[in-house]
Amino acid sequence: MELFAHPIYLFYLVPALLGVGLILWMGKKLKRHAIKVLFTRPAYDKLTASLCKPSLWPGTLLAGAVCFIFLALSGPQWGIEVIEAQGSFAQTVIAVDVSASMRAQDLKPDRLDNAKNMLRMLISQLREERIGLIAFTSQAYIQCPITTDQEALRYFITALKPDMLPVPGTSLAAPVQLASRMLAKYPGQKALILLTDGEDHTEKELAQAKEAALKSGVRIIAIGIGTKEGTLIPEKRDAAGKIVEYKKDRQGNTVVSKLDDKPLLELAQATSGAYLPYTSPAQVAAGIEKSLRGLDRTQSGSTKHAAYKTRYQIPLFLAILCLAGYLLWPKQKRAELKTQTLPSKKVK
């Protein structure tokens, strides 16, 4: 438990008290100088005969007011309260290619690591989105259901690995169809962020992907991971991590993996989405965020979460009392009425 919500204000308390003390000291010094200039000592004593003797209480009350004000600003908190909240969110699914070709190192350290770095940056900016996560090769699997829990999303993004799924290849239809089913219960237009190198597809699968996206109102934002020049795909490494073998096809030829952006462009255009070639994590994240604007939002159900209860009202009330006491502290005694007795006349 954190006793204070904003403990930094407690560090400002000491200089604040020193400042108040300095002001009071300077005030007294100026007062003594003015008295010395304007009055003689006997005259001043006669004029101030009815005033109260100097007291430590006004200074103490002022210092107390300053202390309690800074204590209130620091946000003391204890006890637990349940907070209910509602939000309006857009719906997005992220589908990440985890096939063997994502090990290619035409983007350093490799394609998948670049995709993961970009996604971690992206979800920290999408605070008004419900987001789900899919991993796919020739088949697609849900890694994280649609949620607003960013910590869960970060965990599942970090867990993505090449060849983590039991089936090889790459299919664009599989993640689009699965994302469409995940988003079907939400009205309006939704989005699918598709990160892949675009390889290993058929025209039939591409047509199925378009049909599924259009039917469910899913806008596809496709990210092409890799370069058109391509590179070899690491297959085996030694104990030191050095590559000792590259991926080969069934005929024994070394495979060169290249970015195929044509199907990605077709999917983006068919669904009024966008195609973004991968450049850097920050640039791609910014481009995706811009492309997601205008998605339809739905009201979330009431969510509850526990939080520490803030108690700033108590020190604030005490600060007001101290300040009122300082301002209302009496500066003068009431003049005492002296009754004068007249001498009585003697009756003769």
C-alpha cells in the first residue's frame, strides 16, 4: 500500500516552512526599524499599553496551516473503495504472422522482434481500444481475447515466437476469418491489424479473406514486414547462437524469403483500410494509430475495480481551521472601564 498518492509534495514542505519563517522574521525586523524611526521608546510603550503581549500561537497556527496544506496535496490514502466506471471503446484485433519466415533477418534482429517492439509501443497509445491478439501460420489461434487489459496484451505479445504453432505455412484467410468472428458481436466498423510478410497465399484464400472482412465490417490495416530483396531464413544455431543452417525447401534449395505486399495492398483497398510498409516501430505505430481514427465505438458495461480511498479532506479541513485561527487571533485587549467614584457631600 502507498500511504500517499503524490508524496513529492512532502519534499516541498520544508522549503515552504523556511519561506514562511523568513517572511515572518523579515516582517518583525521591518516593524522594529519603523518603530525606531517614528517613535521614541516611552511614546511607543504608552501607545501599545493596551495591546496583548507577543504570543507564539499565531506563528504556530500559520506553520500548522502550511503543513496541513502540503499534507492534503500529497493525497493521503488508506482503506479500499470499489469504483465503478463505464467507457466508450473501439474494437481492434491484431494478427501476427509467426511462420518460419518471420525469423528472417532483413530487419534486425529479425522480422518478428521488430513486429513485437512496434506492438508494445502501439498498445501503450491505444487507451480507448478493446484489443484482441491472434497468432497465425496456415491456421489462426486466439492468443488473447478482446480486452482493455494492456498488461495481458503485453504478456502475450512478448510470448510470440516463430514456429510456435504446430502447423507451417502462411494463410491470410485464416486470421481474417477468425478476427471477423471475434468482432462479430460488436456493431459498426472494426479493424484488423495484420502483420505479415505476405508469402504463401492463394487467390482463393485472398478472396475468402476479403469476403469475411467485408461481411463483418472489418477494416484491414496491413503491415508488410520484411524487404522485397529478401534474405535467408535461419534454421539451426549452435550453442553460441551462431547460425549453422538455413531453411531449405523440399527439393533441397535454400529458401529466400521476400516481402510480398501485393495481397496486403488488395486486402487494405478492398476494406477501405490502409497498407503500411514497415520502417521503424515509432513510425508504423503512429501510422496505425492514425488509420484507426473514425472507428465506431461501443459503450462498455460497468466495470469495477478496487482503489485506495483518498483522505485529503481531513488535512485540508485542519489547514482551514489553523488559517482561520491565525487570522482571527486577537491583537488587542479590550479597554478596561474604570469607574470613578465621586466624593459624597456631607449633609449638614
